[in-house]
Amino acid sequence: MIYDLHTHSNASDGILTPEALVSRALVRGVTHLAITDHDTLSALPQAYSHAKASGLDLISGIEFSTQWRGRGVHLVGLNMDLSGPSLLAAVHSQAEARTTRALEIARRLEKLGIPDVWAGARQFAGSEALGRPHFAQYLMHKGYVPSMQAAFKKYLGAGKAGDVQQCWLEPEEIVAAITDAGGIAVLAHPLKYSLTHTKLRALVTDFSEWGGQAMEVISGQQNSMDTQLMARVAQQYQLYASCGSDFHVPDRPWQELGAFGKLPESCTPVWRSWQ
Ligand code: MN
Ligand code: MN
Ligand code: MN
């Protein structure tokens, strides 16, 4: 059995449709899949009907954005009841936060004399929520910058006109929304925040206090030292261990569906909590 409990479809920043994601997971030998799009559950209805027909066990999922001590941190929710009112309210609030921010970015860029920023960037977003990469694409398309990188450097990066703070829900609120819906809150990819060991432990301590119950011991391909370290932290804080590829696109072998190491024996896999 292969559990991949962190993946993205084109409902957020992945490129596969929910159906194509399910199909690819099957081909890759995944038996249990969670689709965890950023701040949205919208891929799940489609994915469910496709998974049911093909014998894949689909677990409901989401990846919430939040902030901890001024840093972006991601919290995954797994195995939730999708009709949970506080879960739906949280999703709604995050969508509003994205829209408010995107409108402010558009307003600021237009103030610099760039026309039709909102509608222009919208064209690059498709079904995704509007974010900075779409503004970057528009700026490039209009010839204001030669590359995405330049767009961030000149207009969207730290300290530039389009650098607008996100107003995400507090992490406590997100953990509560996931838990109220009968789900498990998972601290996503703890090694990706560039924290010192001391800060990492402070984050995990806070996360446990918010009521978080699991952490990703494995996120995509990582070395065994990191896996052992994460397993020790999970054990120390009595957190369930999760694992996932963080799959977004098919051409990144280090984030391929189901392609990562096994959870160490010392871990209690998160799926035990719902079996
Ligand atoms: Mn992503
Ligand atoms: Mn993430
Ligand atoms: Mn992710």
C-alpha cells in the first residue's frame, strides 16, 4: 500500500485535473490519495467520482496557508467531513483573503500607470485563485519586464509596490476548523521553513498546543537523516506521522506521486487515526 497524502491539482497550483491526478496516482501505484489543494476543496467532488470508479481510496484533503511568527506556514487537513460548517467558513475566509490581496496588488500596479492589471492577470489564472505569479505573467506579457524573475524583482517582491501582506486565518483557527470537521491537522513539510532546530521545536510545540495531531515526516524525496530527524520530533511530541509527495506537475521527479521513502517503524502513521 502506498499512501500519498499531499498532492495538488489544477484547482490550485498543480497542472493536472482532479481526474488526471487520480489516474496518474493509480499508474504510480498509489493506493490511498489525498488531494490537498491550497485553501480549496473544489477538486474533491470530481476526484471522488473518478476514484470510486477506479478503486483508489481518496481521502479528503486541503493545504491551508497561515502565518506563524511572521513566517508563512502550511497546515494540511486530512479526512475531514466536507460539510463541516467551520471548515467551509475557513475556506471561504481564505478565498476572501486572497481576493482582497489580489485587488490591492492590482490597485497598486495600476497606480504605477500599468493598465487593466486585474483583468489582465485574471486571464493567466484560469480556475486558480489570482496570485502574484499571474500578475508576473501579465507584466511579462505586456512587456513591462523580460522575465517572471524580473517581475518579482521590480514589482512584486519584498518592498516593491505589489508586496502586499496576506491576511490568512490564524493557525489556531485553521486547526480548529479541520478538527471540528472530524479531520486531522497536519503540520506540512516542517523542513521547508528554513527554521533552526530550536525554532522548529517551538513551532511543533505551538502546533501541538493548537490541537494539531500530525506532522509530515516525509515530504517528497528527502535524505534519510531528515526522515530520522522528523520521525524523532513526531515521536517526541506524540504526533501521528504523515507522508506525501507535494506533487504539482509531472516533470519534477523529486515530487512524483508515491515516490518517496517509507515512514520509519517508530512512527504511528496518520491513517491509523481513521482506520
Ligand atoms: Mn503549491
Ligand atoms: Mn506547502
Ligand atoms: Mn503543497
